[in-house]
Amino acid sequence: MFGFNRLSRRLGTLAVGSALLVAACNDDVTSSTPTDDPLNIVETAERAGEFNTLLAAAEVAGLAGTLSGPGPFTVFAPTDAAFGALSDGTVEALLEDPDALAEILLYHVVPGRILASDLEDGQVVTTAEGRPFRVTLSGGAKVNGVDVVQTDVEASNGVIHVMDAVLIPVDDNVDTAIEAGFETLVAAVQAAGLEATLRSDGPFTIFAPTDAAFSALPAGTVEGLLADPDALAEILLYHVVEGRVFASDLQDGTEVATVEGRAVAVSLNGGAQVNGANVTGTDVLTSNGVIHVIDGVLIPEG
């Protein structure tokens, strides 16, 4: 439902300069002692022989010089095979659009020297591009679900972790829902005047009903709500929780306060549920929150 094939839509959307890379070490991670290896990140990648596309992309995007500089930087580096797995024409299109290419490359870079031992399960890390990715360690290290196939390749100005796919910068809550096909939810958010709020910094956790969930409401309910923005906003905000609440943060039998003011009840017995609605998809990271998919519309009572 939430795919990563966003590259064509993202071309040309954001000009990102290499100056972002000279920021101080990210607060989400810790730095380690520099290596004595005389080769910098670019030279280390050249010696490895499996990052030719990444190196060519860094050169076109104007980032090769920065990544050869003092740093330190941590690079989550896709292999040539990872770039080759992208849709036909994607790499060529990116090489013709340095700004879009820089955006994607900077999403693979974190300021500071971060070893695998510095990462924590469930950690959300802000990249040099400005948007976050999420690290999980269960079943092997992953970034946004992409496998880290080799860790701690050290260089004089940082460290490389090898990835088997290209990371695509996450969108905000609204654009993620649009891309995933939540047409009724998005229309309702817009009709209720909540789009700007759900695009703001947040972060917000959204329990997102599918189109089928809205269709299961009694006949005329959706139409009536779309005609009553205040009532619609009340119901929608009952699906929103402040902060990033991942599935691992939820506990059976607890209640979670919503932005609307009332709480939803969480059950993990026999599968995750919120107020009896089944949670059918979890932990969709966005730039300003996280989305969980549910198969029912939550209606506040009392």
C-alpha cells in the first residue's frame, strides 16, 4: 500500500545544497573515535568497487567534494545493484536533475560518525536532507525496512553502512496518505480544514481508516459529515495522537489520548485493535509522524 516508487514525482521538488552536510553531529546518535584509515569516504567507496553509481551521482549532485571533506559523515550507501533495481530510466532522470538527486543522496547521509553499535531499535534519525528515517534491529539492521547488508566500513572522515536498496525520502502525513490511496480520508481532511495542521511539524500519529472503512458507515454518513466541517473535524481529530507512537509503544488495555480530547482504547489480544477497529498496517513513517492503517472509522462517544 505504501510503496517507495516516488522518484519520478519528486524530481525537481526541492533544491538542496551540500552545505547541509557540514552541520554538527545529529543529536539522535552518538559519535565514535575516528579511524586511522587514510582514505576518505569517497576514496573508500571507490576502492570497494560496488558503488560506481553512487559515486557518479554524488559527483553530478555536487556532493563528492563535501563527502571528501573533514566531516565526519555517516553514509548509508546503496550498491550498484540497489540503483539497478530502480525502475527503468529512474537513474538517468536523476542524473539529469542535480537538485532532486542531491535530495535523495542527502537522505542517505547523517552528520557524525555513527557505528552500528550506536544505533538503537526503533530509533528515528534526522538525515542531512532534513527528513527522518527509522532504524530497526529485529531480524537484522534495517533502515525504513531496507536491509543493511554490511556495517562499519570506516574511513578517515566517517563510516559507511552498505544498503541493498535506495532510500526514498518520506513525505508528510497528507502526501503519504494521498500516495497510498486514502481518497476519502484525504477529502475529509481537506473539507474539515485540517490539511495544514497535518502537514505541519507535528509530529502526529494517525490511525487512518481506509476507503472501505468509510464506505462501511451507514448510507449518507460520509456525505453528511463532508457537509458539516466542525463535526467532521471532531471525528478526524479523534484519529490523531500527538507525537510518534509506533506499534511497539502500544500496550494492551491502555487508553491513548487523542488530539480531539477523548481517548481511544488499545487492545493487543488476538491482533491489534483500536476501539475495536482492526489495525491492518503499522509504522508507516512520515516526515512529520507515523500512520497506522485501520479498517473502521472511530466515532467519539459521550
